[in-house]
Amino acid sequence: MKKLSLIVLVILLVGGLAFGACAPKEEAVEEIKIGHLGLLSGAGAVAGRPILDGARLAVDEINEAGGVLGARLVLVSRDTGGRPEEAVRLTRELILGEGAQFIQGPFTDACNMAVSQVGKELETIIFPYVAKTHRLLSPEFFHPYIFQPSSNTLYEGGYAAMIVAENPEWKTVFVIGPDYEYGQMQCGSFMSKLTELRPDVEFEEAWPALFATDFTPYITRMVETEPDVVFIAQWGGDFITLMKGMAAFGVFDVVDFVVTVGENGSPEFAIPLGDDYPEGVFANAMDVLYWPDTPEHRAYEKALADISGEPYPFGNAIQGYIGIKLLAAAIEKAGTTDSLAVVEALEGLTIDTPLGPMTMGEDHQLRRPMIWGYTKKVPEYPFVVLDRIELVPYESVVPD
Amino acid sequence: MDWTFYFTQFIAGLSQGMFLFILATGLSLILGVMGIVNFAHGSFYMIGAYLTYYLVTLLGGSFWLAIILASVSLAGIGYLLQRFLIHRLYGRPELQLVFTFAFVLIFSDLIKMGFGVLPKGVAYPELLSGIFEIGPIRFPKYHIFIITLGPIIAYLLRMLEQRTRMGRIMRAASLNRDMVNALGINTERVFTLVFGIGAFLAGLGGALASPTVSIALGMDAAVVLPAFVVVIFGGLGSFAGTFFAALIAGQVQVFGILFFPRLAESFIFILMAIVLIARPWGLSNRPPKFA
Amino acid sequence: MKNKELLFGIGLFIFFALIPVIGSKYTIYFNAQLLFTILFATSLNLLVGYTGLFSFGHVGFYAIGAYAFTILYKTYGVPFGVSFVAGPLLAAGAAVIVGYLCVRLTKIYFTFLTLAFAQIIWAIAFKWTPVTGGDSGIVGITPSSLLLPLNNTYFFTLGVVAVLMYVMYRIAHSPFSLVLNAIRENPNRAESIGVNVRLYQLIVFTISGFFAGFAGVLFVLLTRSVFPDILLVTRSIDVVAMVIVGGMYNFWGPMIGAVVLLYLNSFVKAYTEYWLLVLGTLLAVVVLFFPSGITGIFPWLSARFKLVAKKGELNA
């Protein structure tokens, strides 16, 4: 009898757990839920964490101003860890389990591609906050619910090429990028644009593994070939390790110009490098806390510092912020949370951001300008800042 | 590509090898003498790096002092771990394996809680920043320092192994634990000491590596498998074996990248597979008489 | 005991069959995932619990099944039925080769070689972009129109898992499994009574890889995509953790472990980002105090194993 009751107990246990895993929650009518697929662990967390802060800031601001269509915005976040399998599952959990009507995120191109398909299947808007691959909106994968709210590798690699092309004395370029799709696309886009503008330029390529712990073999090749220019597509921890190695080997004394993409000009990457980040490196960022010096931007940075607890707020946060603002403005304009209506409202929509106005194209690509500048050491900050800053519009690199 | 290029690559291989050796040697000790597969070794390395960051960058202390403090702290952590927890799993290697892995997860989140997700950096120590030049060969001073430090550590450990009573006990225990126990020696204490030394060396490895890499979560995973490859390749329980295995592994990595760049992530695992298939007892041991 | 277990199995089947009726869309999805994870974990336990072979590379065969199916079905247009079976068969084929090289080794050497192979397979999946889709994997794998609705995919998964679990159950309760137990306890002694230890290990390794391959294919059918990240070391550890937490000395142990860990994962992640701390602590506690897992708490559940003492109690 004891055994039988135990069997029944186990069946109930298994059943209860499996069934109760996520019953859909009843959502209050006065709420609009946005699911946030975060990147809060692993190598990308340095970018993903501030993005969540930026999103939360936007949600707070909107709610304080009365919400959207009279309803409160609610942000429900989960950590994907940068893993597509997890991202896909969490997308379903957020939409089907938590009742999220829109999805902000994810991050990393592998996750973006995968979650985009889920959005298509469940007819929910997917709004990644950083998506670099131009495959996301390519005809094979395009559908009404996917948007690309950040610049892509065509723009970044392309603009870097345009800058390098301007100096006729630079003829040899050493191109180094992580050996996976993102790195290949950045470097590929850079090299093809530069070849188009300056057919006389010669390239030397290096493809370290993603998350390699030692770049010495590549750096010694850099020193050996003595290129005029070095183009770096490494990001995050890879960028830091690579730059440290390049500093140690004195590459910066040998090379004329170093250019890098992937938001390496942001404070979050300048801080760990400290003095190992030389001056004169041409880098970009989504946002920097010290520019532009407008009241809106200063207010944003102050609020961001408060909500994130960071004395020097990070550059990537603004992508989370802009995404929420865009979605909210589109819902307001559409007058409803119905996905297709919001999609229509998003197309062609212009909103004001701390960096100025930005427009979502009809093709679902945000015309997102990026901040570019040359690194410089200044007394006000314990890390290098970007000097001779320019906000370069998307259209100047990728014509409509 | 002239000879200076290949020679520089060779030196790069030496420096990679020595970084690997310092880390792997602690693992070899733990695995060889105690038979414990310590996945948390990578975590010790990572903690060593983070502690160095804390002491140098946040508290503004001396790099050299920080290294010593960090390594000693790791020895303490290792001691506590072994003395109170791991020793309860005596004789069950699979469970020890899973248990040490559980700690990899725990340490990772503890570090995340304490230091956040932003990568950290440690500046090269003043004494060793800059380039060392001999003729046409240029290499960072710090890496040359590591290349010279490696053999010194190897020598010291070898002396410990061969000339001290503790070393003899360790060698005996790696060959036949029960016999050592039967001879009245408190293997418990030996093991705790060994684990402590192993953790110390891992922490030292992390501390020494801290100026050269981005200090972030995930650095534990990046080093632990190559360390195991080196230990197995060299043969369990032999410092000399680990040393030469590390040297070879370093060169394989560097020259492998040169000739087969697309296989960069795989070299270390291909090496491990080849070693395990062809000569699992490693470089330094003799093949066992019974299969 | 055996009849009661079959009753239990049937009860479970009925319960899972009712899910689409009483559950929400997400519950159906979650349970489909749970089902093939149960299949995967149980297949691993044939190696771990029954034979004492701690394989940390089991995800390799899961992935080969998944990728082989995807490449055959999507890239080359091979009919669904053929692809569905070819995936696991290729996984089994790989298991024969890998197994042959691995079973020559013991204990930790075995573990590390399985790990090395899983990593090599990962590197192939990650780098061989034209074939495997590289780091982004392959998405948009639309199944045959029969499986388009989620409910159909769910029932298909349930059917496949039920059949395969039954097959594994029969294997696990056959004389073959008793030999495996003997090998687990003392390979030398088994050898000395004439058992070809290597051959048995190879056979169970292959069978186990075959079932893991099916789990991989079911993964692709549910998520309509495949990525190299299913091959990460952490995934290998996840499934070993399921076996250990649930209990490796009982056929249903891995299933319990899968249920507990998947549910816990979903639940914990909704409240905190420190899932690793929770999982690590749980694992540490289980290993220290409940090494036979949840099912080990009730000794009579491991009764079949009582005749053969648990590893470690028989000190040579």
C-alpha cells in the first residue's frame, strides 16, 4: 500500500511540476507587457546589463508621464546568456507564459536570427536592441514583425573603410577579426568597401578564435608586416586582451593608424584598459556620457547613472532606452497594441532621443547614427574619451 | 617571413607554454597525488586574477605583494574546500568530478555578485613594462619574465618532490595511496596540504596572467580544459612531464595557428584526443604493465 | 515490481497525453522539451548508472542527430521519414567510432576523451559554416506539414519518446543490463569470468548514442532550428546533473532529475539571475548527502541494484 501511494505521489509530483511550469498569467487590462530578452551573463553581459538599465529607465520615464494609451508599461526580463536555444525558449515563455505583447531583444546575431523566427510564428514584434548582421532583414528571413534598431556591419565596416580611404599614404592594412559570422561580416564589409574606394590597398588578414585568451601569434605578425593601418573587429573582452597585447609589443609605435568597430570607444571598454588604450585610435560607440552637451543628453546620463549605480554610465544602455521609446511611440500612434497596427506605425516613425531624432525606415532598419571619434586622454576622466567626435548618419554610409 | 619571425613565434610559444605550465602544475599535483579531477582549478585561476585586480587596481597596492596575497588566499580557499567538503567524497572519483564542477558554478556566480559583469584590467607592473630587445628580436619584458619564471618554479617543485620528505610522501601517495596510509602516515593531512599547494599555484597562475588578459567571467572555462590536456599529456603526478607537455602544447598552439588558422579552437582537443588514444599514460610515465 | 513499473509508465503516458487538453500553449511547448530531455537523460544513464561510464560528451551524439537530420532534410531535401531515422543512425555510427576509441580507457581518461570529442564536434559545427550554418546555426526549419501545428509536434514527440523509453526499459531490465552492472562494479572480475568488457561497453555506448540522436532530432522538430550552443560543455554537465540529482541507480531517476532541473531552471530564472549559484549548490548538496539522488532516498527503488553494491562500498 505504501508503495502504491508513493507511485501516485510521484506521478502527481511529475505531473504537477510539468503542468504548473507556466500557466498563463491573467494580465491586468491596464498593463502593456514588454518581454526583455536580456544578456546578463557570460561575455556579452558587459553590454547586456546596461541595456536592461536603459530599458528600465525608459519604462520608468514613460510610466511617470502617464504610460502608453493610459496603460502602464511593464518590463519582464529574462537572461538568455547569449544562447540561442535558451533565447528561443524564453521568447515563448515570455509571450505564451507571461503574456508579453512585444519582445525587446535579444542580443547576439545567433539569438536574433533564431528569435526572429519565433516572432514570425507567434506574430509578435521582435525588437532586438543590438543586431549587426544584415542577414536579419534579408529577403530570406524577413517578415513583418522583425526590426533592426541598431546600425549593421555594412555601416560600421563601411564607414571605417571610408575614413581609411581618405589618406592616400596608407596602403597596407592589417585586418583582424574574431572568426565567426559577426567578425567575418565586419571585416568583409570593411575590406570590400575599401577595395571599392582604393583598389591599391593591400590586406593582411588574421582570424583569431572568438574568446581566444592569447593573441600573441597574431600580434607578432602585425609587428612583422608593419602595416600602415590596423582594423580591429574584436569586441568586449577580446578587444581588451588584444589591445593589451598590442601595447605590450609596442605595435602602436610601429603602426600609423588603428581603427576599430563594435562600440570599443565606449567607457565600459576604456575603463579596464586604462593606460593601455593609446591615443589616436579611431573608435565608435552607441553613446558616450560626455557628448553631446545638450540638456536632454545630460538629463539622460544623470538618470542613467542613478538607475544603474555606475559613476560613469555605459554607452550601450541607450539601445535599451531607444527601443522602449520607439515601441511606446508606435503603440501610441497606432492607438492599439495589435501587432500589425504597431508594425505599420513603426514604419517611417521618427522619435526624439538624447542623441537627436532617429527614424525607423520602411524597410525596418533604424537609421541609427553612431558616434565616432579619436581616443584622447583627458584630465577629467580616468579613461580615454573620444575626441573630434562626430555623429555619423546611417545614410552617409549606406545610401537609401 | 624570415627567421626572426619564426623565432619570435617560438618565443610566443614559450610564453604561452609557461603560462599554461604554472596553471597546470597545480592541477597535476592534485590529480596525480589525490586522483581528484578538480574542475574548479580554472575557478581558482580566475579568483587569483580578480583578487589581483582588487588589490592592485582598486586598492592601489603593489603588484608583487598582490600576487603573493592572492596566491596565499587561494591556498586558504583550497584548504577549506578540501578539509571540510571534498575529503568526504574519498574514493568516488565521479562524484568528486561533479562536486568540483558544482563549485565552478558557485564561484562563477559569487564573482559575478562581487565584481559585476564589466571586464577588469590590471596594468603591467612598472618594473616589467616595455619591450625587451636583443638584436632584431623584440618581445614584451613581462612575457620574458614569465618564460624565466616557469623553469624556476618547475625546479623548485622538482626539489620539493625529490628532496623533501613531503615530496617523497606525495610521490608515494600518487602511486599507492592505501599503502601510504598503512604505513601510518596521515594521508588526510598530506592531501589537504597538496590541495592547498595546487590551489596556490592556480591562484598564482591567475595573478601572473592578470595584466595580459581581460579579467572577466568565463576565463575559468577558457583555461581549465587546456590545463587538463597538459596534465594528461605530461603524465599524472610528474612535474617534469607537465613542464615538457606545456612547452610542447604552447608551440603546437602557436605554430598550429600559423599553418591551420581555422582550426584554432580545436588544437588543444585534437592534442588531447591523440594523447588519449595513442599514449594515455602521458609523456613521463611508463606504460602500465597491465592494460 | 516490474508490473507496477509498467503501470507507472502507462500512467505517465496518459498524463502527458492529457497536457494539450488541459495546458496552455507554453505548457505544451515546455513539456515537449521536457519529454525529449527525459529521453536524452535516460539514454545517458545507460552509460553512467548502469555501466559506470561517465561520459561528458553525450551531447555530441544529441547534436549529430540534430544536425544530420537538419542537413539531410532541409539542405538536401531528403524525405522526412528517412531523415528522421538517418539522424540517429548517423549518431549511432559516430558513437561506434568514438566509443571504440574511448572504451579502451578507464575512468577519468574515458571522461576526458568523450569531452574532447564533444568539443571537436562543437568546433566542426561552429566553423563549418557552409554545411552547419556556423555559429548562427540553421533556423527556419519547417517540418512536414503534418507537424506544423504545435499539438501534432507534441504528440509525435510523446509517441517517439514513449516507444524509445519502453525499448530502453526493456534493455535496462534484461540480462544484458546485469552484465553492465557487473562491469560497473568491477571490470577486472567481469573480465575474469569471460565477459568481453570492451565489447559490452562499446555496445551500450552505441545504443546510448542512438537514443541521444533521437532526442536531438526531436529538439529540431520542436524548435525548428539547430545551433552549436547545444554542444557546449555546460549542456553536457546539465544532463549529467539531471542523472545525478534524479538518481543514477534507478531507471526513472534521470526522468525525475530532468523534471526537477528544467522546472527549477524556469522558476529560478524568473526571480534571479544567479541560476548558476542555485544549480551549483543543489548539485553540491546532492553529491555530498544524497549521492544516489532523489530516487536513492527510497532504498527499495534501487532494489534491483541492492544485489550489486553501489560503487565505493566494495573497496577492492
